[in-house]
Amino acid sequence: MIGSIISSGVISPAWDNFFAVILGMGFGFALEASGFSSSRKIIGTFFGYDFVVVKVFFTAAIVASLGLLYFSYLGLLDFSTLYIQPTFLTSAIVGGIIMGIGFAMGGFCPGTSLCATAVGRLDGLVFFGGMFIGVFLFSEAFPLFESIYNSGSEGAKMVNTVFGISPELFTFFLVLAAIGMFAGAGWVQKRVKKVEY
Amino acid sequence: MERKYTLLAIFLIVLALGLVILPKKNELKETDPKALLSSVVEKSRYLTVDQITHRIIENDPTLMLIDLRSADQFKIFSLPGSLNILTDSLLTRANMELFNQPGKDKILYGNADLMAEKAWLLCSRYALNRIYVMKGGMNEWFNTFVKEKLLTGTPSTSDLDLISFRKAARQFLIGSGETGNASATTPAIEKVQVIRKAPKAAAGGGC
């Protein structure tokens, strides 16, 4: 949305950092309000006693998809001016596996570890430090990983084009999948022993 | 499931269903003639061969090169990653989907500017975004990267940087600096006779 406003000249690109900080604060507040600063709550997804992570992220995905498509339909937003993150399939798979292992082991993802650090949690601080060591090592050893990093380039690919369906129909299926997941998560949660934290 | 969550789920399904059943807007609109005229006058559609080559080497995922020349010419030589689309099949359904890809800069090029300009105008009339023209086409690219330009006078640092970039790009894109056909006419390199110097007499003493 910012991209559209800025590229249309309504707001100068000089405000980029200002909006980045405001949106970052909003995102951090939403994470903390959802309880994402607790590693035990996050890790609950893997053990089946708390599905707040998937619920929040699925909710964000469907609300954003519906909002973007309705705004585009009403002419309030030009879809083509939005930046689509390019897909690098191989590096996404490798990175996803590494991040998944780190997520399960540490109980945080990068954003939530910052959130936990901000509210003074020691485990968040340790994770945050580890993340920076990882970033440093990766940067120093980048020439070794460069071929993997750039491999599997698919350009700015959309899931709906892969399936050959319209974005509207894909969003409809996404909403159904999200609701099915919410119901399934509730069903699992009732059958798993509650964990106090 | 609690009643409020059930209601929320129904609301979301209705919203999503609304998107599916709403009448489709005609996405292929023609550009307003005034806007088209002003974009024709404006020169922001041109990208230089240096800019494009830099993006090719950088493996820029937002770059989509479209070679408008004939299939024969395309086979002989084209820029890496280019798609061969002829001007008469530019606005077919499959190609329109290609041009409508969000987040991609579509760069059109022919042998010179004429063909790319025509294609750009066609695309712009149909309000397709992020369409650019490689200024000078393949002729300009060949003159810039394959033919060595001699410098006159004292070159500035930026000139030297540009020349070294072009040399590196030539190596990167076409290896020896010759196109495939040209290499057939290149005379065989003469074998250099190595004349070895007779070993010097060992120096007496030393420091």
C-alpha cells in the first residue's frame, strides 16, 4: 500500500523510513498483544497445546488477501504497483528447513525474538544474539553459499498462476483452508493435555 | 466452536465468495489518448544497453527480456534469458498473461529501435505497466559490448570504469568477445616458438 501511495507521488519516498518505523512498531505491538513474545506459546504449535501462531498468521493472510482484492476491485489500489518478492525456490526450501529447525529449537522466529527481547525476556535475547552471529557468519561465508542463494529463480511468481486460477478463487480456497485449520486446531487442542505457562 | 467464531467464519466465507461471484472488470483497458501521447513524448521508457546488461549480470529477478526479432536471428544470438515474441503475436492471450505479471520489468528489443517502439506503443495502448525499450536495440548492444570503442583524449575515471565493466560484461556474456559465427572466420592462432635463454653463469659469491 505504501508502495502504491509513494509511487503515485502522493507521498515522497523520503518518508520511507518513517513509515517503516511506524509499521514496525505496529507489527511489534500486534506480536506482543498476541502473546508472541513467549517461546512456550510459540512452541505450542509443534506440541499441539497452543495454535495461536498459525491462527494469527492465517488470519493476517486472509484479511490482507481479501483487503487487497476488494481495494483493487474498487479502484483504490493498483495491484501492478505492489512489490512482489521474487521466488528463489532452492534457497527458499533450504532456508525454510534451517529456519524451521531454529524455530522448533529456539521457540522464536526473528521477529518474535526481537519482540521478546524488547519486553526483557532472556531467552529472546539469547536467540537474538545467536541470530546476529548467524547473520555475520553467513555474510562472511557468502561466496560459498552464493550459488545456492541465487538458484531456483522463478521471478515474481504468484501461487494462483501456478495453479492456473484467478486470485479471487485462490483467496476463496485460502479462506476455506484457514477456517478448516482453525476448526482442526481447536479439535486437536481440546484433546492435548493443557500446558500452563 | 463458539457462536462468535462461527459468525466470523461465515462472514469471511461470504466476503471471499463475493470476490468470486462479483462481475469481472474488463482488465484490458485502453489508455486515455492524452495519457498515451504524454507517455510517447516522455523518454522514461528507454533503458540503456549498459543498464540492462548490468541487470543481466546481477541476475535481476524482476527483469524480463523480450526479443522481438525473427526466430532465426534469435537462435543466432540473443541476450541471456530472453523470450522470443514476434510483434504480430504480442497481444495473444498467453503473451498478455506474461506482460501482466506483476513485479516484472518487461524490456523490449529488436535490431534497432523501430520494432521495439511499435511493440511498446501497442502495450502502452492496452495500459500494460512497466514496459521499457532497450535504446538502440541489438545493434547498439553489439557496438557497445562487442566492438571495442577507442578512447579519445584523457578518459575520466567513470569512463575507465565503464570500459572495464563493458570488457567484463563481454567476457561474461560471450566469453572470448566474439560471436559464434565470427569465431568460424577467426584465423588459427600461430604457435609461438619459445626461445629459451641460455642459463647464466652462476654468480660468484653473493651477499
